[in-house]
Amino acid sequence: MMHEEFFKLLENTSVNDETVASVESAYKLTLPDTLKKVLSVSTEDVFVDEKRLLSLSEILSADIEYGTAFIAQKLIPVFDSMDNDFIVFDLQENTWTMFNIVDLCQFAKRELLADYFN
């Protein structure tokens, strides 16, 4: 799916309270609305401009699956951007950022998720 189509889908998506509650429980924080909508779409296998939207189970098990302390760092992995890079939401800074799971570093911070697709 192209990013324009994905962001239109987000606009029309209702928040899945059960999905959001499971992530909020794991991270022990309230999530921003945009992230709630993205997580509500993550029940499907979706590729957006060659970036793969992680499933809810992948997000909840990311610490184990990717060997990275996402929960401790308050980073929610959302898209696999390939080459060990993930688009994550940084709950401490309330911003989107790229995160490399090999180098354990953040880079390319953005206020809007859409900025990674333009």
C-alpha cells in the first residue's frame, strides 16, 4: 500500500480499545491518539512503501524478538524499515524516531509519522 492510502486509512480508523489497552499496560503509559490509531491498524499484515507495519504480537514481544529493551527505553516499535532500522515512537520525548537494533541508537527524529514516508 502506498503511504497516501495508509494515512487515509488511519484517518478513518476507529481506535481498538482492547489493542491499545494491551500496549498501554505493557508500557505503563497512556499513548497519544495517532499511535492509538496506528496500533489499531496493526492487526493486519500491512506494508507501506516497503516498510512493514509490525503486528500487535510483534510490538508486545519486541524486547524478546529483537533483543532490545524497547519497554525500558519507552520506545514502541511500529514499522520495520529493514536493515535493522525501525520507526519507533519515543514515549519520553513524545516524538517519532528511527532506531537501529544493532547499534542501539536513535536517529532522524520527526514530529510526524508521515515525515518518514514523503
